Amino acid sequence: MIKRISMGLLALLLSASVFAAITLDAAKSQGLVGEQLDGYLGIVVASDDVSALVTDINAKRQQAYAKIAKQNQLTLEQVAVLAGKKAIDKTPSGQFIQAADGTWMKK
């Protein structure tokens, strides 16, 4: 019984820490992250929460890109670059995007 309660508390603590972390929309609107040309999210202003968010989002994107690439007989890079162009096009004004020279700029 105590083991069950301990596991429940651990799960609750872990889930609470996830909710405390920054969301993608919040990070974008606060200028902490931006869309990169390569289809992945980049860090504009570093922090532990931002790094964890970017790592998580990019891992999920890579999985999705790999699936799409396989279905369409494309390379992962081809899909990622196409997704990057679309993400940059959809980025609202005032949020960060990666310029051709690799620097960050507000759209």
C-alpha cells in the first residue's frame, strides 16, 4: 500500500513539474524560441525549461519527419527543410525565425 502511494505521489510530482514548464506557444510569444530553416525549433534565449522544451519538440518533429519521409520516399532532411519553410511562413509577426545567415530575426 505504501509503495502504491509513493508511486502515486511520484507520478503527481512529475506531472506537476511538466505543467510548471513553459509551453511552446508561451516560449514563442515570449521570444525564447524560434523556427529554424532546417525544420526544427531553435533556442533564442537559453534556460533549462527552454532547453528541455526544444529537445522534446525536436525529438517529436524528427519522428514525424522520418515517418513522412518513409511514406513519400524522401530523405529526412528534405522533409525537415520543407517543414521549416512552412513553419516560418506560418510564424506570426513578432516571433523569431532564423534568417538565411543563421541569425535570429523577428518576423
